Amino acid sequence: MPSLFLLLAALLAADVPAQSSAKLRRPLPDEFGRVVIDNHSGKAGFAPVVFDHWLHRAKFTCRLCHVDLGMAMKAGGTDIKAADNIKGFYCGACHDGRRIAEGDRKIFASCDKPLAHEHRAVCFRCHSEGREVKPEVDFSTFTRAFPRGRFGNGIDWEKAEELGVIQPSNFLEGVSIARKPLTVQNDFELFPRLQGMPGILFSHKKHTVWNGCELCHPEIFVGVRRGVSKYTMVENFEGKFCGTCHLKVAFPLLDCQRCHSEPVQ
Ligand code: HEC
Ligand code: HEC
Ligand code: HEC
Ligand code: HEC
Ligand code: HEC
Ligand code: HEC
């Protein structure tokens, strides 16, 4: 039997994400999905790097970065170095000063050889943690026309994609390999092991749009047969299984009814 006490403890812990008391609050809509990367910057005398998911996921699928570009699903886990970016890996796969952002505007370039500590404005666009850097793309202006959601970024990303408000690209010229898409499995219901708890309709189709197959199989879910992966809500709150994405980037676990939406059996 799952322990409701543990679940409650996990819930409370989820609402108190950081160690420091200054962060005893939920992230603001524009902060949800923010990753601060500081394996090397601080040591090199540069400000840590700030990466926002909201802007990038409006333009690209999760799969593109997390599979084709090899970004880890864990803050700091990729161990990106300036030299990688200069060679065109990771951030530098797009931020090379040549690829097109919009119209004829080019995506600004990433790291350059740090000529001593030559601080250029373009460097601060990413190396911005703790500095007063005004982003060029403003969150509220950018997302004004997006359908609203209750938690996370305050955006219903699923609907935004469905309505075509955003068209996240799943392919990066020169990096991605064109493949024939695999057949998408049917939607199915997951039954929580607690009587009276509404079931969950899991849509393979909707998830595949963002994640392809490879982001979930076989690392998060083996996926050979339904029911093989056994897990509880507590494990979701620990950032495993559904929680791999639905804690920090996709709508968060606090939005119980968005998953537990099926009538009680
Ligand atoms: C598109 C984002 C981006 C931009 C723009 C950018 N960087 Fe970086 N840079 C990174 C990331 C990501 C890292 C890895 C951060 C970490 O782990 O501390 C990094 C790390 C570094 C490091 C740490 C040492 C090392 O070997 O990794 C230096 C130095 C550096 N960048 C220099 C620069 C300089 C100089 C500029 C401006 C010409 C610049 N960067 C612009 C993303 C960027
Ligand atoms: C433009 C590239 C890009 C896109 C698109 C993208 N991510 Fe990420 N994601 C990253 C990077 C970079 C990191 C940080 C990796 C690091 O620090 O080494 C990250 C980290 C994460 C993390 C860990 C966050 C944390 O705080 O530990 C999760 C979860 C995640 N991404 C999920 C997603 C999901 C879900 C989507 C699609 C809705 C998505 N990502 C789209 C680049 C991307
Ligand atoms: C798949 C392509 C892609 C990858 C990979 C990528 N970016 Fe971006 N990034 C973009 C695009 C496109 C924009 C929007 C640029 C524009 O509109 O001019 C952008 C914008 C940004 C901005 C916004 C700056 C502002 O002033 O509003 C930051 C910061 C940024 N990226 C950091 C990063 C970092 C750090 C990484 C690596 C960890 C990274 N990006 C990886 C495509 C990418
Ligand atoms: C967001 C994560 C996610 C994505 C993306 C995803 N799956 Fe799955 N898949 C699951 C889950 C969860 C299960 C059920 C696993 C369990 O219960 O053990 C599953 C089960 C399966 C099964 C077993 C089905 C059954 O009825 O027994 C197959 C086959 C499968 N997936 C194939 C795919 C293919 C092919 C794709 C891409 C087109 C894909 N999956 C994309 C999460 C995902
Ligand atoms: C690899 C990342 C990932 C994993 C793992 C994942 N999801 Fe999602 N899920 C997403 C993204 C991205 C969306 C789009 C909406 C958003 O980002 O808020 C989404 C949307 C949804 C939606 C709304 C769309 C719909 O079907 O109506 C539901 C419900 C959902 N997920 C349930 C689940 C459940 C249940 C699991 C675990 C069995 C799971 N997800 C695992 C990334 C993931
Ligand atoms: C991203 C989708 C998602 C969200 C959001 C979500 N759940 Fe769940 N929940 C699941 C899945 C998947 C299971 C496990 C189903 C199974 O047993 O295979 C589950 C199981 C449960 C169970 C059964 C006991 C257990 O631990 O497995 C309870 C109780 C529960 N959830 C409560 C909640 C509550 C309360 C919330 C909101 C705070 C919530 N859930 C939000 C997906 C979700």
C-alpha cells in the first residue's frame, strides 16, 4: 500500500524546492523551467549561465535538444564547456551567429575564446546569473497570446501546440538525422493503486509530438509492455517516471486533476 503520509511529505517537499529559505516559494511563471549552469563559469571568472525552457520549448521540441544534441535532463548534468560551444555542440549548435532566429535575424553566438576576461555584451546574454541583464525576449509579451494554464509557466503548452500558436521544430539542419517516424501507440488509461483516485489517460500521441519515443524509452519507461514499469506517486515527486519532466519543465505535479482526470472506477 502506498503511504499517504509519504505522499504528503513529498508534496510539502515539492513546494519547498530549494535549500535556502530565500527560495521558500514557488517559481514565478517566467522562472519555471529555468536552469542555472555553473560547472565552469564561476571558476573562470564569468557569471553562471541561465537557460530558460519557456523560450526554447516554444521553438524546439524536447527531443531535439535532449536526444539529438545530447543535453542531460538534469541541471548541470551535461558538463558543457566553452570549447564545446565554440565547436558547435550543445548551445553552440544553434548559437553560432549564423543560424536564423526569425526573419533575417541570426541567433546570437555563444562562447568565444575568452581573451583574458574580455566582457562583451553578447557574453552576458547567457552568462547573466546575478547580473542586471534585460532579456531581449520579454516573457509576458512573448506569451501574451498563448492559452493559459494553472501552474508552471501559466501556459497550456499542450493547447498552444495543438492550436498552432507555437510550432516547435523537431529538426536541426546538419545535426538531426531524418528518420521515418515509428507508429504511435494508442492512448491508454493508467490506474492509480488507491481506491477512489481518478485514473489517468496517458496519450502517446500527444507526448510523441514533444518527446519522440527515445526520450521515454527505454530509459524512463522500458515500454515493452504496459504495466512493466511499476512506480508510485511518491516516485513521481522524486523526479522519476512522469516526474522526470512533470516536476521542473512540463506542467508540474501539483496540477493533480490534469493527470487524474478520468472518472473513478
Ligand atoms: C548561448 C549561451 C552562451 C553565450 C552567449 C556565451 N556562453 Fe560561455 N558558456 C555557456 C555555457 C552553457 C557554459 C558552461 C557553463 C558552466 O558550466 O559554468 C559556458 C562556459 C564558459 C566559460 C567557462 C570555462 C569553460 O572552459 O567552459 C567561459 C570562460 C566562457 N563560457 C566564455 C564565454 C565568452 C567569452 C562569451 C562571449 C563571447 C560567452 N562565453 C558567451 C554558454 C554561453
Ligand atoms: C533548446 C534546447 C532544449 C529544449 C528545446 C528543451 N530542453 Fe530541457 N534542458 C536543456 C538544457 C540545456 C538543460 C540543462 C542541462 C545541463 O545543465 O546540463 C535542460 C534540462 C532539463 C531538465 C532538468 C531540469 C532541472 O532543473 O534539473 C528537464 C526535466 C528538461 N530539461 C526537460 C525538458 C522538456 C520536458 C522539454 C520539452 C518540453 C525540454 N526539456 C526542452 C535544453 C533543452
Ligand atoms: C536548438 C537551438 C538552440 C539551442 C540548442 C540553444 N538555444 Fe538559446 N536560443 C535559441 C533561439 C532560436 C533563441 C531566440 C533568439 C532570437 O529570437 O533572437 C534563443 C535565445 C536564447 C536566450 C535569450 C536571450 C535574450 O536576451 O532574450 C538565451 C539566454 C539563450 N538562448 C541561452 C541558451 C543556452 C545557455 C543554451 C545552451 C545551454 C542554449 N540557449 C541553447 C536557440 C537555441
Ligand atoms: C512521455 C513518455 C513516452 C513517450 C514519449 C513514448 N512512450 Fe511508449 N510508453 C510510455 C508509458 C508510460 C508506457 C507504459 C509503460 C508501463 O506501464 O510499463 C508506454 C508503453 C509503450 C509500449 C507498450 C504498450 C502496451 O500496450 O503494452 C510501447 C510498444 C511503446 N510505449 C512504444 C512507444 C513508441 C513507438 C513511442 C514513439 C512513437 C513511444 N512509446 C513514446 C511512455 C512514453
Ligand atoms: C519526457 C518527458 C515527459 C514524461 C516522462 C511524461 N510527460 Fe506528460 N507531458 C510532457 C510534455 C512536454 C507535455 C506537454 C504539456 C506541458 O509541457 O505542460 C506533457 C503533457 C501531458 C499531459 C497533457 C496532455 C494530454 O494528454 O491531455 C498529461 C495528462 C500528461 N503529460 C501525463 C503524463 C503522465 C501520466 C506521465 C507518466 C506516465 C507523463 N506525462 C510523463 C512530457 C512528459
Ligand atoms: C503527470 C501526471 C500526474 C500528476 C500531475 C499527478 N499524478 Fe498522481 N499518479 C500518476 C501516475 C502515473 C500514478 C501511478 C499509476 C500507477 O499506479 O501505475 C499516480 C498515482 C497516484 C496515487 C496512487 C497511489 C500511489 O502513490 O501510486 C495517488 C494517491 C496520487 N497519484 C495522487 C496525486 C495527487 C494528490 C496529485 C497532485 C498533488 C497527483 N497525484 C498528481 C500521475 C500523476
